[in-house]
Amino acid sequence: MRIGFVGLGRMGANMVRRLVRDGHEVVAFNRTPEKTQEIIAEGAEGAFSLDELVAKLPAPRTVWVMVPAGDATEAMVVDLLGLLAAGDAIVDGGNTNFHDDVRRHAMAAAKGVRYVDAGVSGGIWGLENGYCLMVGGDGEAVAPLEPAFRTLAPPDGYAHVGGPGAGHYVKMVHNGIEYGLMQAYAEGFEIMHASAYDLDLAAIAGIWRYGSVVRSWLLDLLYDALGKSPEFAGIKGWVADSGEGRWTVQEAIDRDVPAPVITLALQARFRSRQDESYGAKVLAALRNEFGGHPVKAE
């Protein structure tokens, strides 16, 4: 199929490459023209403005948006709605909040434009391994796009999971689960790192990948990272979050669903960003006040 693609970052550019390799015709646009030139050299057709991109697509047009969630995606959707016509489709593949999808679906529908939300997982490895695709939207909007979805996903790695917003809703929960898994690995390996035994953590991660009930792709990646530097030289223990963990915790609260593991994993990320915790100072001061327990000076 012929498809427009906006956003050629690490994920977006590799998605275009995967589409081109499977014979799709991709018209690619990035606000940084150098990125567009790079992907042209790899078989995509380039556009250097949204107007040019839309003009190069036959009706009904499909434009996949792969830009940062939030204001950037909002602005791009608004701009595209000013250029597209009834019957055209927008696919948002970023990490959008599902509430925004529901709103944008209504905005697009008012113009007769179809809106599809695609939760995408696979990271920088997706070019070779494929991307897990969790797609939301109306069935009549999703069905014509399935050739592209099936190219991007590995076998059995794509599903139309529900109506508008459902794709990003499922991706949100997926990322919340990821937070918990990563935190469990981090804590387990820190316990072993602190133990009285001289443990080869890379070797342990290595054997756990075969036959163990805790084997996973995350463990494969941890094994690779430990092989590069067992002490993670040059890496500061400061952990960001993309927002989806927060949204998952908020959804759990809104639905009265207990989610202590995901919630604590999110809080652990917040704690990682504090060079010195004021709360920890409060605890130390209180122990000193009520029990005379010693404190450490700064």
C-alpha cells in the first residue's frame, strides 16, 4: 500500500525501513530535512512539507504520525485535519494518552476523517524483530490498514484490540507491567550484587534465559548490558518515565483496582532522581530525636 509517514526518529525511521523492505510505497516527512534525505536514500519517497506529503498520496490517503506524544502530536493532527479530506485516515503511533485519542477521534470524525491509534512496542530492535502492534479504532478504519500493520508486526504480533483509544490504553497497561518487571529485575540483581558471595551476575543472567520461569526479552537485554559493564560504568542511576506508568496508576485508582507493584515501581523511578532525599533526612532526624540514633553529617 502507499502510505504517508510523519516522524523519522529512532522508531519512526526503522518503521519506514521495514515497510519499504516489504514493498510498501512510503512518502516520508520529517521537520528536520536531513532525516528525510537519509530515508530517501534507503528507498522511501520524500516530502519536505505536510502539503507536499498529502499531495503525493492518492485518495483515500493514510498518514501515520510518529512524533512525541502531547503537544507535538496534537499540533500534527490539527495540521493534518486541515489538509486531509473525508475518507482519509490518520494513524497515531506515538505514546498518546487514550483520553486524547477519544477526543481526536471525534475531531476527525467531524471532518469525515478516520482516526486510528496504534500502540507500538519493540524499540530500536523492531526493524529486525518486528513491532508488537495494539491497534484501536473503528473496524472500517482499521481493516484497510492491516497490510501495513502485518508488515510492521512479527507473526501473531498484531491485534485490533478495540474501539477508539483502546490501542493506546492497552499499550499504557503494557508499559505499566514493564515498569514492574524492570523493577523486580533491578532489585533482585542489587541483592545479589550486595551479597557476601562473589557472584558473576552476567553469568547468572545468562543461565536464567534458558529454562527459568523468569526468562524474558528484558533479561536478554540485561545480560547484554552486564556483558558490556558489570558495574554499569558511565551510567547514572537516574530513571525517567514516559508518562504511561503514571497513567496506568491513575487508571487503577479511577477503577478501584489495586496495583501496588506498578505503583511502587513508578515511585522508585521518582526516588532515583533525587541526589539527596529530603524525606530520608526527615526519617534520620526523627530517629535521632526519639531514640538518640546517630545521624551522618553531609
